[in-house]
Amino acid sequence: MKTTQKVEITMSSVDFLAQEKIWFDKPRYDEAERRFYERMNGSSQQTQDVGANTILQDIARARENIQKSLAGSSTSAADQGEIISRIKSLELENQSLHKVVDDLRAALSKLECRVSVLEKQPAAVTPAPAPSVPYTNGTTVQQKTSAPVKDEEEEDEDDDIDLFGSDEDDEEAEKIKEQRLKEYAEKKAKKPGIIAKSSILLDVKPWDDETDMAKLEECVRSVQADGLLWGTSKLVPVGYGIKKLQIACVVEDDKVGTDMLEEEITKFEDYVQSVDVAAFNKI
């Protein structure tokens, strides 16, 4: 009996508690409420900070714009001064150009006046000058008409023609012609003909460096012939201490040739090894 009563009492208390409205989680809800308000207060503070930063940025931008406007005003003043000076110079140039144009107009008007005056005057007829006829004594006489002169020339030509000439005159003319041709041939034969000459440069090589080059040149110049004329000479290094004799000469082509010179110079076998023609030019 007692057990059943206890069970009933327990059940009745549970039902009572279930029906009774009691806030068992109040601390947890208080903490949640506190955090909520803190978040709200924090977001508002951040919004205020953002707004303050925006105002400061606007102020800085306004200052920059003011500074730029002040600098631009000073630059614009300088530009205005330069523009004014350029305008003044252009005005001066314009005035000078106006003066030049006025002078040109005045000169053109004068020219037009002169041309109109010249056009009004009649052109003077100048007679053509009569041709002059030269004479043997150096004086000249103006020819009045050309017809009489032509007639005189025709008459002179008619006088020169001998219609009744004899054969004796022809024979004399032939003799005179032959005599003149003979005299011309003799005179031409007496004139000296053009002598063809050449300038030759010879390279005379010795046997070795011990060859007496002075004696070698003496031997070369000892070669003499009609139409041969020796010129300047010099020693040219060849190599290993050996020098060759380079000597120039002028020869008449009809009398002296390169073969003759080489043959005569190589006869000096004790000094000369070989002879070469370095240059050959016609004079």
C-alpha cells in the first residue's frame, strides 16, 4: 500500500512540474542576450569609425583640390602673360606686312601707268640697215641695192670665161700644177718625222748580298747605243739582305729594244743574275 502511494505521489509531482512554467536556462539566455547587445554596440562603433574615416578623406581631397587650383591659377597667369606677348609680336608683324603690301600696290600702280603710256605711243618704224660690201683697202661702203651688185658679179664671171681659149693655156696650167705638186712633195720630205720613243724601267738582280751594287750600276750604264738614254736609279730591297737595281731609260723604238738591253746587260755575268722589264710606257 505504501509503495503504491509513493508512486502516485511521484507521478503527481512530475505532472505538476510539467504543467508549471519555470525558466531553468536563464543564465544561458542572459549570456546570449549580453553577446547580442555587445555585437550591436560593436557594429555601430565600426560604422561610426568608417564614417569618420570617410569625412577625413573628403577633407584631404578638398585640400588637394584647393592646392591644385592655386597652382593652376599661378600657371594660368604665366600662360596669359606669354599669350599677351605673342599677341603683341603678331600685331607688329601684321603692321609691317600691311606696309609692305601698300608699297607693292604703289609700285604696281606705277608700272601700270608706264605700260599704259607706252601702249598709247605709236611704234617707231626703224629702217633696216643696208648691207655693207667689203673692199681690199679695208673700207666698207653700204650697198644701196642688191640687184646691181649681182649684175656686176655675173658680168665678172662672164669675163673670166674664155670661150675661145687655146690648148697652150691648158698646157701651161698643167705645168704649173705639176711644179707646185713637186715643190709640195719636196717640202714635205724635208720635214722631220715623229720619232716614237718609250720609257722603260728595268729590274737588274744581283747574285747575292755580297755583290758590289755600285759596280753593277756602272756596268749597266756602260751599255751605250744610238737612241738610248739612261735615267735615274735606286736600290730596292728584295729579301735576305739582297737589293736589286731599278733603273730607268728612254729609248727610240726604231733603234733600241728591250731584247737588246737584256742581252747587253746580262753579259756582265759576274754581277748580273737576271734582267726584268718592270714598266714600259710609250712617250
